[in-house]
Amino acid sequence: MSIPSDYDPAIPLRQATEIYGVSRGTLGKWRQEVGYKGTPGALAPWTDIEDQQLRANFNTLTYDQLAALIGRSACAIRSRAVAMGMRKASTQFQPDRRAKFEGQRAKGYADLAAEYVRCHDRVAIFRCDADGTPNPKGQCWRYGHAVLTEGELFAKAERKGWRADAWKELAA
């Protein structure tokens, strides 16, 4: 394919692929044929002043603010920080925003009662077999060293304040 007459090699590759409908490899060949050397200053090495600005403001400014301050892209700021071994500081009070894995099992009333007891007692409670060996599909529950049936688990949870029909009050 020949190079279009309106081709500008300074256009970023991502935009040029959309405009001309060709791959990045083809655009690279076109750039070589035209003799394009890249945007001046785009690959300039980092100066000591830029490194000092990055170190001084890394934890107080966002990547976009740092990019505006230093005069480089946010992606360049991020990659330079990684190369320098810098990481954004996180406060110990920041909540965990990751999705919590609750298991692949459907939640039944027994699971909800166990979760309630677990939150109020701070004791390990999990499904097990009748002999106490852990089993995610077991019919009994291990509460500390005791093995409970579902009925005993419900009784313990209700003594602590759990109610199986509490959702009906919210729905009404």
C-alpha cells in the first residue's frame, strides 16, 4: 500500500491506525520511508531537576498534576517512578476497594447465620463433616473446637441477636 498524500508521521500511532485503517507495523514502515525521526524531545533523558521534582511531589500530587508540573506525559511519569523504585503511599485507614471473594457457594440461611456469629464472636466458624474435618460442602459447622448442626448454629446465632426473617421487615 502506498503512503497517502495527507499522511502526517507526527500523528500518534493509535490515532493514525484509526484514520488510515492500517496496522502499527505499516505505519512504522511509512515513518521509515518518510524519514521521520520522532517528536523532538520526546525521548530526551530525564534531568536531575526532573527527578528531584518527581521525588519531592510524588506522594502529594496525582500523575496528571505531576505531568503538568514536569512537562511530560502521565505515562512517562508513572514509568519513571517505577524505574526509580517509587510507589504511591497508601494510608492505613484507606478502605480495601477490591472485591471480596465470598466463595462460590450460594448463601443459605445457615451461611448467613455463620457469618453473623463469625462477626460477633471473632471465632473461626466454617463448614465441616460430622467428625469435624473441614469440608466446604459439609452439613455441620465447626465453631472453635465444637461441631454444630445447622439447628444448633441457628440457636447460637439467635441468642446473639440474629433473625432469619429480618429481611421481611425491610421488604415491608
